[in-house]
Amino acid sequence: MNELGFTWIDTGIILAKIVIVIVVNLLILMIMELAERRVSAFIQDRLGPNRVGPEGLFQAVADGIKFFFKEEIFPAGADKVLYTLAPLLVLVPALMTFAAIPFGHAAELFGRTIPLQIVDLNVGILFIFALVSLGVYGVVLGGWASNSKYPFLGGLRASAQMISYELSLGMSIIGIIMITGSLRLSSIVEYQSGMLFGFLPRWNIFLQPLAFVTFLVASFAEANRLPFDLAESEPELVGGYHTEYSSMKFAMFFMGEYVALITTSAVLATLFFGGWDFPWVDEAALGGWGVLLSLLAFALKTGFFLFLFLWVRWTIPRFRFDQLMRLGWKILIPLALVNILLTGAGLLLVH
Amino acid sequence: MGVKNVGYRPKRWDRSYFPGILAGMWITIKHFFSKKYTVSYPEERWPVPPGHRGAIRLNKDEQGRIKCVACEMCSTACPAKCISMKAGVAPWPDREKYPVEFTIDMLRCILCGMCEEACPEEAIQLTEIYDFSAYTREDLIWDKERLLRNYDLTADGKYFDRSKEETGL
């Protein structure tokens, strides 16, 4: 035991949690890679890839093998260090974001309480937003280091877009922080586990519907998903910031994008849909079953948002750049500010 | 002259994107659950409509003999000039000639069905076989035996119930 009160067992538990979270994330990522195509196919009345394994479940493996055997290309005049670093800069922060997200009710195992969260930071939300904005650097650097027009334009767009939407993203959750009184994600989840008017779960979406809308739209832009994927924008920029990338580096960009999608969905579920809270059930009273139930609730909520991302992608056409900026600066930020004002007024009325 | 504006003026509510987005998402989710049009080819086959003009066959009569009398009407009618034959004296008493060789170059054939229309004996016909690709060019130059085998495969109208191995295509 050291001066922090940590034993080797504690460290082992944390390491185990990290490994489990990363493995689960990568598994979901594989499923997402397939789901993206199959959902798009289903929406377009097709069947989609269903040949590799049952219902095409191993499609991601086939893709991985394909990516491994592709040639690594360095464009002439590319900055080799940044060019190699950029895909990592997209993937790693996206994976790290999950560290602060609570994904289940604390479990009791061998007389020891294990919170199902890697680190319960007291500034959890800030940590998440800091890492989410780090992800932009990968895109921007990747675009710049390629030494090519289209990736450069893609990177440029990404930087402008991310900076604008970062603001509304951050501002729309201030309302939640105001009513919860904490930046700690576990207390935000616990705050949402009550009941509203006796029948509604006290989720933040019912308390902060406006914030939910602005946050959802901004998170689409942050995750670089259609309708806001201007950094990629195939018809205009060939492939956007990853035009020049090939092989595993390209795959890493995609993995980063999907992991960011998973974490964004998890954050949305945590902040607005009660995290691991299963409505109308007291998890603490149920023991082990409560933990499983909370994990299930969290998975279902995250899964719903993942589906929503796909669903929206295959529904809405891409925004023009000026429309994107207009929506970000002229609509979302004022709305977020109004939400802060309304929340403040509401809090004054309650007290 | 006053200007008559007939264009669509979006309302403020429309300009918020919400009605459009929600309507669009309703449409896509309906399609998500609707019938899929994909035909999973080797397992499922496209049901061929009657009158489909697919691969060519040479018909046989009730005694299993080739119906063709080598009159060369088909090769004359053929706009792609893909039919060639060599006539010989028929071994049967009821006709004078029969084709000793009969070759259709399916690489040239445009599946127009003119040969079928020209034939006085209903000896040459187009079938419902549409999956007759091959690995070499030689495999697509069909001789008499190949064309007669097409008849055996399709005569009962159950070509699509046969397995890939059975058809040998």
C-alpha cells in the first residue's frame, strides 16, 4: 500500500477495467463497421454485406486483413512524422474519452466495491471535452501533413467546424452542470436516477430538452458525421483529410471516427438519458442483478444513439459550409445561451 | 405588370430544419423495415418473366432427334452473323438434311430472337437461361451438343430448380 492508499489489487482492477473497456470498444467498433453498411443498405431497401460469417459479422475482420496488405503510401513532400502521428491522434483521444464515463452501477465483488468506471474524475465533463477537442488535431494535422490540396481543404474545414461547434457543445451542457451542481459524471448519473412527477425518470432530457437538441446537433458536428462531415465530403474533396492515406493509417482514421462515435453516444446517454440508470428500478437494492441491469440500460441507450447516428447519416444530405457556420454561430450558440438563462431562472424559481 | 411569386416560401418553422428532418427520418425508418429487393443470387434466382430471351437451345423432337433440318434460315436472319452450320444428308427417312455441325458464337450473339422467328421447324429457341458466363472465350462458342444440352436443361421449364452442379454452367 502506498501513500495514496492504493494496493496492488486496486491497480490490477483498474488495469482490468481499462483492458475490458478497450476490448469492448473495439468489438463495438467492428460491429459498427458492419452496421454502417447494413443499416445503409436496409434504409435503401438492400441487404448489404452478409457473406463473411453469419449475417456478415466478420466483415470487419476481412476489412482488417485487406487494410494490412495494402501498400503504405507517403505522398511526395509529406511531413512524415505528422503524417504518421495524425491517425494516432484521432484514435487515442477517442479511446481515452471512455475513461471518465460511468458504464454501470458499482459492483460488489469479493467484499470489495468496484465502481464500473475507470476513473471517477471530479472534472469528468471537462476531461471529456478536452479529449474530444484533441481529436480535431489529428484531422487537421493529417490534412496538412499530406501536402495535397484536398486533404488540406478538408483539414481547414474541420478546424473551423470543430472550433465553432465546440462552443455550442460546451455551452449546452452548462445547464446540466447548473442543476446537478457537479462536473463529476457519476454524480450527474446519480442525480438522474430519481423520479419526476412520480412517473417520469428524472433524466436530463426532460429537464433540459433545449440543451439536448443543441448538444445532439453539435455532437454530430464534433463526431464529423453527416450531415456535418464537411471535412470528408467525398463529392467535393475526393476523400477530405484522409485522401492520401492508405493501409492501416487509413483504417486508424476510421477506427478513430467510430470510437469517437461510440464515446459520443455514451456521453449523450450519460448526460441526457440517465447513463446506466434503468428507469423505475432501484439498482442498488437488486445487488448483482442491478449491476447487470444497469449495464444493459447503458448498452441500450448507447446503442440507440449509435443507431441514431447511422439513421441520420443516411437520411439528411450534407450541409453547405456557410449553412454549417450559420447554424453553429447564429442558431446553436444563442440557443445554448438561452438555455443557460432559462435554467438559471428555473433554479431561482425552485429555490 | 405585377410579379406573381409562385415559389415556395418556407415558414419560420420549416426553416428550423425540424419538420424536414423528422419527415425524412420517418421515411428512412419505414424503408429500414420494408421489403428488401436484393436477390441473393446463387441461393435465390431472379424469376424470369415469360418471353425472356436468354441462351439459345436446339430443340429435339419426340424421338429425341434434332429438329433442325439445316435450312439456314436462322443464320440468314441473324443480324450478328453468329450462327454457322454444316449440312449433311439426314440419316432419317422423313427429312433430307440435318446439321452435321451447328455452332453459335455466344460472344457475338445479341439475343435478339430473330433466329427463333425465322425457324420454320421451331428447332431453335431462346431460353430462360441468363447465367451462362464462362472463363474462356472458347467456352462461349457453343457446338451442337451444347445447344442440345440446353434443351435437356430447359425442356421441363424447371431450369431454376436445378443446382449449379447439375446445370454445369
